[in-house]
Amino acid sequence: MDSRNGIDKGAPMTKASNSAGPAIAFVLLGVLCISLNDMLIKQLSSGYPLHQIVFFRSFIAILITLVFLQFEGGWAALRTERPWLHVLRGILVVIANMSFFLALAVLPLADVTALFFVAPLFITLLSIPLLGEKVGPLRLGAVLVGFIGVVIMQRPWESSDSLTASRIVLLLPVLAAFTYALNQLMTRKLGVKAPASTLAIYIQGTFLIVSVLFFLGAGDGRFAAQFDNPSMQFLLRAWIWPEGGDRLVLLGMGVNGALIGYCLSQAYRLADAATVAPFEYVGLPLAVFWGLVIFGDLPTWEVWTGIALILASGLFVFFREQAKAKQTIKRPVARRH
């Protein structure tokens, strides 16, 4: 799942052939769109409030997704037997998005992206109490290594005054990863039987409602003056009508948001997760690239160390889970005679 757009990568692959090549192409395009989206939001974070950016992005994306819906069952596909489940999923995805983007206003893009990639480790850890899954010592060890990377990136040995951001801001991407993990596990446990366009419309609809509520409560910027923190300024700043090139940027973000949903859902429909999921980690070097080229941010040694540990542990956990799944399938079923 794209953590911040509610794409379910746990859904079973359709009967279409396991087309690895096109699936990899779709996931790479989707990850590229995600990295572009994050970079653009960081660029706009100094001038526009977060809820305004989210509103324009979601409004445009939902219009485009409604077109996709016509090819996946039409308006009837919006009917659901579990509306509360879609509401809860929407709230979790909104929290993940807001936490991630608020951190982007302050932290380098690579730092935020790397910290968010602990989501698969949270999924592994939380699957024990929530799904009753058994996780062996090797995977638990890999999870521990990944969280050591998180601790290193938090730099606990430094005083709060010497950090470029507050401790709370440093934890926001981790909160985003945690809420995404809860969303993924909840979807896996309860099940969501709906096409990708339907899921995306419910998610984007939740974004629209939340952004409108923020506008009604704080759209005039009256609360922003109470905070010096850039993240809170980003959250509570007054709406500004976009001018010049910013209009095109916001339009592009809406189109980009729709492409993210379509590309990732297509990738996981064309091939199984074992083929597609590892390529999502391309987002890490892309974040480093945009951070350096656009913002002039070169990761510190703590960030490089954290990236290495989180990347290695995440990939190990994923491939270990795939190997265990294959062993379970191959294991003969005991029969009573």
C-alpha cells in the first residue's frame, strides 16, 4: 500500500497473468510520483497551509479517480457493506499524511522518507498481537536493527537546543509509519472488498472533509500567530489564493495523486507482492536525490546509517516473510483417516 494514499497492496492478484515487467514499471512510476509529490509539498510548505494543499490535491485527484471508477463497476461500486471501515481507514491515512507532511516542512526529505520506511517493521511487530501471527527470532532481530536505525536518526545523545527540529517533529514520520501500519493490518484483518478506485475515492473524500473542517476552523490564520514552530505554521497558516506557477503546481499534484493510486494498484494487480514491493524502496534514493538537487540537503552520517539499517532490515523482513509463506504452502496437510 502506498502509505499515504490508501492503496491496498495486500489484495490478491487478479487472474491476469503475472506480468512482472509491466508491474515493475508501474510501481517505479508510482514511487516516482510519490517522491515528486513529497518534493512539491515541501516546496509549497513555506507559503501555503497544509490543509489548502491537501484540498486542491484531493479535489483534483477525486475528479480523475471518478473517471477510473467508470471502468471498475461505475457508481454502483461505491456501495459498501462496511462504511465505518472506510471511515476508519480514511482517518488513519489522513493522520499518516498529516504527520508525514508536517515533518517535511522542517526536516530534510531524505530524513522523513527514511523514518517512514519503518512502517513494514511496525506491521511485522503489530501483527503478533493484532493478527496472532508468529514472528521468529530472525525477523524480530531485523525489526530491532531497523529501530536502532530510527534511534540513531533521532540523535538522543544531542541536546534539544542543538537539533534542527524538536523531538516531536523528529517523531512525526514515525507516527505516520505507525498509523499506516495500523491501517494496513486493519484492512488485512477485516477485509475491504472494493476496486482500487473506490478505495481511493473514500480516502480522497476523507481528505476533502478534513481540509474543509480545517479551513472553517483555522482558515483565516488566527491560530498560526500563536506558534513559532514551522510545522504548526504549516498546519494553521491562512489560506492564500494561489498565483502564477503555483496554480500549475497544485494542478500537477492533483494529477500526480491520481497517478499514484492508479500505478500502484495496477502494479499489485499485475504481479504478486513478492515481485513488486521491494521496488518501493527506490523511494529512498529518490528522496536523497530531490533533497540534494532541489533543497541542497546532504544527509548526515546519522541519516546515512539510519537509511542503511532501515533499508536492510525492511528488505530482510519482507523476503523472510515471503520465504515463510512459501514453506507454509509447500508443507503437506495432515489428514485423519
